[in-house]
Amino acid sequence: MKKIFLVLLVLTIFVPAHKVLAHEIAIDGSVQVLFHSDPDDNPSAGQPTALHFEATDSTSAFKAGDCNCVLTVSQKNQLLFESNVTPITASTSIYTFASAFTFPRTGDYKVTLAGISKTGAFKSFTVAYNFTVPDPNANKKLLISIGFGMLLILAGAFWNFRKQSSL
């Protein structure tokens, strides 16, 4: 029984955890940009995802209305989306810019925001984020594999117990 417990403990230690991307910050020069996605930093392939950005500048020269900002989304160096983003004017939002994008499939993406000042007030910046759209079935597949492995272990333990009790 101790061996079974030990095997199960080892399996739980090596089970890969789901990567969670919360609010990620990237910096280029004096501009710092926080990135957040909705719904709840957990995008689903084939469903619209809101991409939010909060840009600040340590020199206070950055103004959202002065920024000619472009958002791009790529996967494996293939450009999937490119769009100018406009500032959010709602006073209830903490974010400077937002855009929506539907990720076509699960996998790893690169989300990039680049800005150029229309008046030359701040230095141009480019920030990029590695972004993962998780496979919703990955955890199910993993749990099925673990369950099957546990059944095999229990069957082996039962067979071993029966073999020893018959001696």
C-alpha cells in the first residue's frame, strides 16, 4: 500500500500545471505597458478575446491621444492580425487601449503593441508578449491518462496481493 501511495504522490508532483497568464508588464525605454485579456486571462480558441493595454511613461511624456499605436498578433512568425488601436475614452476603464481578436486555434501566439508619437513627444516603443491559448481538453486527457495509470497500478497491486495470499 505504501508503494501505491508513493507512486500516486510522485505522479501528482510531476503533473504539469496549467499556465496562467495574468497581468503581464513589458517595458521599452520609458514606456511601460500592462497587458490583460478577457475573459479572465483565459482565452478560448474560436471565441472573441478582448486584449487590454495600460500604457504609462516614466517621463510623463506619453499621451494616448498622441499615439499612433498598432496591435499585431502572430503565430509561428505568421501575421494573423494587424490593427490601429485607438485610446479608450471611458472614464470607468483603467486601460489605455483595447482591441478584440479571435484566436483561431489553441497554441502559442505573440501579441505586439507598437507606438509612435504623432507629435514627437515620446520615443517610439514596441512591447511584445508571449501568449498561450490553452487546449481545453489538455487537462481532461491528462486526467484520463492518470486515471488509467492508477487502474493499472491497482490491478497490479490486486494481482500481487492475490498471488501472495495463495502461497
